[in-house]
Amino acid sequence: MAGRIPEDIQDQTFDLIVVGAGINGAGIARDAVLRGLKVLLLDKGDLSSGTSSWSSRLIHGGLRYLEYYEFYLVRESLSDREKLLRMAPHLVKPMPFVVPIYEHNKRGPKMVRLGMIAFDLLSFDKSLETHRMLGRDEALRTVPGLNPEGLRGAALYYDCQVEYAERLVVENAISAREHGAVVLTYARVERLVLEDGAVRGVEFADALGNGRTYTVRAPVTVNVSGPWVDRVLASLDTPGVEPDAGRFMGGTKGTHLVVDPFPGAPAEVLYYEAISDNRPILVIPWNGRYLIGTTDIRYEGDLDLVVGDEGEIRYLLQETNALIPEAKLTREDVLFTYSGVRPLPYNPEGEAGGVTRSHVVFDHAEGRSAAGGKVKSASAEFPQVGGLLSIIGGKLTTYRNLARQTTDAVFKKLGRKAPPSATDRVPLPGGALRDFDAFSAEFKARSGLSEMLASRLLKIYGARADDVLAEAGGEPSLKLPLTSPATVETALMGCEVLYAFRREMAQTLADVLLRRSMVAYGPDVALDVADAAAEVAVEHLGWSRKRAEREVRQYREWIERYTPRALATAGLSPEGGERA
């Protein structure tokens, strides 16, 4: 890890420090640096190693927000959805959605139709098709696996999916770095530096090295650490004020299941109103399998270890089996689960699902929102300090708009006129193509790879697929899958391992498997390829055998929170040995 953190980092001058490298933090860093600011982006873990990895992986217009009259949020979501389709065509793809309407639903066909009309009107500039209402028989022809009992009809509309949300974060961070930002992962913020009533920077520790601490300064710091916002604020040493005086965050836990294709499985995303509690449940074709979620439970536990419990798993399986009776899914069918905490504003009253999904850019000097909605919190007890913004809430779909609003607020605090945002004009690295389909055909013809391997690189890296291959140099073995048999979702190549470390800021084996190559989301959660990937690092990056073994062990320990079937059925401990 030598040289990972610049030796002169404490002497560098920054306009802005961004704490948190999820989708919103990476998006803010990119927006700010494209507008000419000197930016430092920090995260205590890897890029996208928190909430951004645990979503339903949809770039959606927010249909359900209409229920809470959040029309602005729906319009904002639909607008940003269109921009992302252009900016990242390799990652963001249109998907058909079907909303089955049952007798137990709170909203009947007429109300659903009104919602669909409003959705279409709010997406007046969309490139996707408009909705269609389906009668009962047509709904069953469209999705034959649906439970016919009590079915009244359905709505068919189009939204988008980002299979690999992590890649969206990574590409924003890479773009930020390529335009001049300093991006440091595994840089844990220990405290906010307060001087003369204003935050003037941060002190952070190297979480991968010997724990050395560094103090860096900037006139503005943005705390965009998601569910950890209050933890970062607690590090602010303010005389006479209790560390936990103010509370901004009150996130809810969401759990997803991943299963293989099953009888009655749909070709479309099913957006279903659960029988037991009328919560929305999604059954999503994803990554060659199916993603089922999600729960929405108030959470006060350990933010660094969020695990789906058996009650949530039973709930999701029961509701899926009620929707698609021939599925007959059991606990043994669950390949793995993942859980995260939504970074929502603190609101202890009412239903968890009713907490607003809008965001707030909170200005601590003013004690109020600088952009976005309002936030109910104990913020009145928090001291008013200058130089500090905190982000409460935010969604994967609308990260660009949040980033634009935040950067506007930063320029205002700097006393400078803000140039217009350029994030909708400058494509993401993998999306820098005039015609993605034409590029894909050309790449497949010249790459020398099988259709499956070429498709894999295009799906993950887009325009930079050639760069990934270039890491192989003259070694053909680095262009072959590290496991056999392999699928487009699991066929990790050695050149990808090298590309992740050399070009995409990966620092650990887990970074490569979970957030660069995406093979951790295959059926075996990359337990079948971890050793081979570490061996590539030994042979080509100078890793010691001891480090390789440690990295594999640490990956196994981390992936246990996904409760993977592959780990249980193999009877393996995280160390790779037999369980006692």
C-alpha cells in the first residue's frame, strides 16, 4: 500500500472535501471538479461499499412516490433517468414493469390508471414507451405465472435497471479523478477540524496502512456519508454541546434475496402489493437470476454489519409464492441475501415506508436546508457551524441532481459564481460512445474473445473494454476465465483483476470481486474464484503468498453477511477449512 496516500496530501490546497464515496459523494466530487473546484473525496471503505451496493438496482421514476404527492421527486427522477440512459448505456437499460392489481390492493384499476397517466405526463420528455392497462386475461397472457385468484388486471409500463449499481459509483469516481480530484479510499475520517466556529477540514486515518493520521484543509466540507452522517458529525468537538445532541438520520433496513430462475418466473419486473402488509414487493430479472425485495424496517443496529434476518427472508419468500404459486420457493432456494440501511431523515413517527425519499442539503451555518426538502430532526440542538454541509436522504436515480444542488451550495459558501453543471454533457468513462451498439459489434469482431467473454466486458466496462483487454499484454492466459464452467456473470478474467488494481483504484481482493468485476453477485458469490484471482495478484502484482491468503480469508469473512448458500453447503468456515 506504499504510496497510496500522497506524501504531500497535508500541504495540498482544496476547495472542497467530500466525506463518503457512495453514489452521492462520487457524484458531488465529479460535479464539483468538472466545474473547476479542487476536490478531495474520502471514504472509510471502498467506493460504493455502503448503501449504494444494497439497493434494488433500479433507475426508476419513483412511481410509488405519487402516493405521497411527491410530484417534484417523480419529475426529478424521470428527468435524471433519461440523462443516465445517454450517459451510461452499458449500465442503464430499459425494463418493462408489470403492476398486477388484486382485490386486496389499496388501489383498484381506476386509481392505478390515474397514477400511470400522471407518471406519463411527468415524463413528457421520455424515450421509453407509455403505459398500457391490461385486463385480467391479457395480464395472465403477459405473465402466465401470476396467481389468477383475485386478479383484476394489471398495468404495463417502462422504467430502467442498473444491474451493477457499484459500477455507476466507480465510474463517477474515476471520472472525478481523471478530471483532477484526489480520491482516497480506506481513509477513515476521525474528526472534523473546527476553528473559529467553522469546519476547516478533516483529520483522517489510513485504514489499510499503519493507521497514520493526516489533516487536510478546505473552506467547505460536505458530509455525505449516508447512514453514517450522524457518526461523522459526532466527531465535531464543540464545547458545551453533547456529541449526540442532534440527530439527522433515521434510516430503514431493506433486505433482498437472490434466487435462480424458477417456475413461473417473469420476463418483466413485477411490482406487487404484498398481501400481508400492502408494502411494494419487486421480483426483478437480474444478472441471469432474480432479485426479490425489499423490506422496510426501522433500524437502530450496527451500521457496519447489516444482515437480512430469517423473518425478512420468510416474508419475501411467502409473498413471492403468493404472487407466483408455482414458484414454491423455499429457504434452500436462496442463493444469497444482502441488506442495507437507507439514509433517510429521522422521523420516528408513522410508517417506515412513508418517510420521504427526497433529499436535503443541510447548511450547518444557517441551520436549515440549502436545497431539497425539509428535514425534521433534532438539528435545532446542533451547533451552527460554518463550512459544513450534510446530505440527508438521496436516491440512486437522482444522484446527479443532488450533486448539482450541493455543488451550487458549495460555490455559494465559497462566495464564487457557480458555472453550470456539466455532468449531463460529459459522459461517464464507459459511456463515452456515440453508438454503443455499433461499438459493441466492432469490439466483438476484433477482440478475439468468445461472444460470452466479449459481452461480459461490454456489459461492465462499456467503452473501456479495450483498456481491460490491454492489461493482458502478451499473455493469452489473462484473457481466459479463471473458473470453468463460466457464464457471462461469473467469467472473471485475469486482465480484469489487473485492471481493477491498476486503473480503478481497487485496494483489496474484495474490492475487485464485489465492486469492480461484479463476480461476487454470481451464484457462488465468487467463493469459487477468490483463490484464482488472488493468484493473479501474486504472479503479476507482487503480492506475497501471505497477503494472498489473508485477502481471501478476509473476503470470505466479509461475504458471510450475505448468508450465501455456497458457503453453507460447502461446510466452509471463512478461513476455507471445515466447520467444526
